[in-house]
Amino acid sequence: MSSISQSLKLGQSQQLVMTPQLQQAIKLLQLSNVELAEVVEEELATNPLLEKDEREPGSSDENNAAENNTSDNGKDEIDEAFEKSNTNDDFDPGSSMADIGMGGNSKFEDIENSFENRMSEDKTLRQHLIDQLHMTFEDNRDHMIGALLIDHLDESGYLREDPEELAEKLGCSIERINTLIRELKGFDPTGIFAHDLADCMALQLSERSQLDGPMTTLLDHLDMLANHDFKGLAEICGVNETYLKDMIEEIRSLNPKPAAEFDHLVVQTAIPDVIMKRLPKNLGGGWRVELNTETLPRVLVNNEYYTEVAKSATQKKDKEYLSTQLQNANWLVRAMDQRAQTILKVAAEIIEQQDAFFNYGIEFLKPLKLSDIAEEIDMHESTVSRVTTNKYIGTPRGIFELKYFFSTALVSESGATHSAEAVKARIKTLTDEEDPKKILSDDKIVAILKDEGIDLARRTVAKYREAMNIGSSVQRRKQKKHLAP
């Protein structure tokens, strides 16, 4: 016969209880400047004690107001929330380059979704292309270059920039740029990344298997079509006028602006949250990093208005309402200030770690992990992860998402570490620049890399080469023999 008994046991456990204000601080850290501006607009509409700060950034008045509106206790609480949550786990903004969690039982994914659910479901052309970019390429450098090329599309969806200038800016080979562009021209919508109208039509006709000799000739003489010189066109294309009319109908069925279906969202490019600029030599050189004040919203707590209204508040509910709004307003200002300082701290450390990339080019991107940055700046890895997601930095080499600067490390036999992405980039450069008469075997690539201090096994070179869709030496010999003049 079993017996039933009751007992009382005491135990200690730690659990992070997140207040709504701390949840807000965590959420703000994850947002880009543009997304933050939308949240701030909502707060301004509902909180009468908040107002926009219209003063120039860095002014003495602004600094004094910041000191008055920020308490050390509030800042410490926000710091603690950032660190404890999820513990389980020479740029010119006006240049052409600029055109281009869980914690306890709080369920931070619900917070993210609540914001995202308020966002438009319409996907921008940029996001549509970025999604395809990540599905097509594995190499971080291809992601970085591809994102840069996307940001150079015009309103029609054409890429009119000179590949040589882009290659020089990024510090990579022209062959790599051209190879990427060829791949990007296969993206949806068809015709995207074309150099001009004729190229755009050729891509669409090729997809329909209608790009024959006469049609190619017609595309080369679109000026004659514009001048209605049908007789001359028929003669040049080697067809009769009846057949030419059919060809013209096919041309008219094409989309001359492949990006048009995205309406006003066509050329919405990445907007940098952080900007880095090169300091002049007389100031010591190096880099300066700052938040993009053009997109960063700034707010103040109107304490004078609070004092005035509080005098006339006699009922308890009115007093409680004012107290709550004042508390919310102060928390928002503190959270935004802490967000700014955290982003600057993380971005500055990334710039320091990847200095060689900014100075010499994409092949000098060093291996870097979130934990490396977190350790250097004494923050939790989850905080660094939030900061680097969906945040962009404007650099002399273009606009890049902060997360692009992280890649896995490759340890050679000598103990030296190299970025796996940098090694892939070097292999790509070697095969792009090889002499068509002296195609490099994988063994030869291994030998060249070893001379450069990179010890790799032949099978690793082959794996990297195949991951980048680079053919074997036999395949490349046939291809380059066919392409040779």
C-alpha cells in the first residue's frame, strides 16, 4: 500500500524579469536608424512630454540637455538588460556610394514580430535581390560586392557603373566583378543588372530562346527602329519586312524597365546607420566613426511642460498619467542614448579589427567572430549580434552590413590564421588571372598559396574552388581556349 506525503523544499534560482522599459531598450538596439525613426514617431504621437530635438548635433545645448535627461541608474539598468538578455546562446553620405531574443519567459521574438507586423509587407527590389544573392553565393566577399552592385542600380534596374571603377574601389579584380555581374544578370526580374536597353532586351529574349542572329542585329540598331527605318533594318537583319514586323512585336512585348513592378520602392538602397571617415594626417590619421545624424532621430523630454501641467493636475488618475508618461519619456531618451553608444563601440572595434580591408581591399578581410568583438569591448556576444544585424556602415569602399565583416578562421600548418573568405578570394583571383596557355592545377594553386604563407591541403583548394563554381583545370583550359582571340 503506497503512502502519500507532502513536503516543503526551499531552493534558489536566478531568473531575469524584464520590465516593459527594458524590453523596449532591447528592441531599440535591434532596429536600424530608419526603423527607430518610425518607433520614435509613434512615441511622439502618444506621449505629450516628448518632442523632437531640432538642435545641431554636438551643440552645447544638446550636451547639457543630455546630461539632464540621463541618470546613471537608468543607464546601468539598460546596460544590465543588454548583457543579460539572451544569455543562452573617406565616406561622403551625399556621394554616389550613398545611393546605394529570448530571455527568461519574456519571448523577445514576440517583440520583434509586433514591430515587423506593423511594417509594410511589400518587398523592396533591394531585399528581393539580396535574398537571391544569399541563395546564390556562399562567399562573404561575393555578398559584399553583390550588395554594392545592387545599390548602384538605377530606377530602371540597369547597372551603368564602370566595373573597373567598382573593382578599384573594392580592391578586387575586374574579372571577379565581371563574373559576379554575369551571375546577377540571371536574377529575377529578368533584365535586371543590364548595362543598357539593348542588353536588357537581350536578356529577356535569351530567356525566351528568341535571341537569334537577326534579333541580335536588330538590338544593335535600335536607333534605326526609333527612326522608323524599317526598310534599312530589314536589309541589315537579313529578313523581309513581314518578318521584321514580327520581330518588332516581340521587342514591344518586352519590359524595358525590369524594376518598374516595384513602383516607388525600386531604388530603395541601404542607408548607413554608421559612417566612417579617414582622418587627415595632421590629426593623426586613422579612422573616425560616427552615427549617421541624417537618419538618427533625436528627442527631448519637455520638463517645463511637465511642471506646468502637473500644477493643474488635481485628480489621482491625471497625476498617475503624467508620472507614467514622464517615466516612459525618460526611458526612451536613455535607451536611445545607450543604443547609440553601443553601436559606436561595436562599429569602432570592427573597423579596428578589419583595418587591412579598408586600406588594401577585399582580399585582406581577416577572420573575425562575434565573440572576438564582444571580448574586446567587454560586452555579451548576443549584444554584438543584435548590433550587427540590419545595421549598415558607410565606408570609402561602399555600404556594407556590419555582419558582413565576420568570417570563419582557417588555421594553416604553421599556426597562422587566415580568413576562409580571404583564401577563397585569393584562389578566385589566381584562376581569373591565369594565363590561358598555363592553366593552374590545384597542386600549383596549393604551391602558390604556400609560398604566400597559406598552408592548404589540395582537397581544401578543390572544395573552395567548387564552392565558387570554378571549374577544374581541364574545364578552364577548354573554356579559355574557346574564349581566346
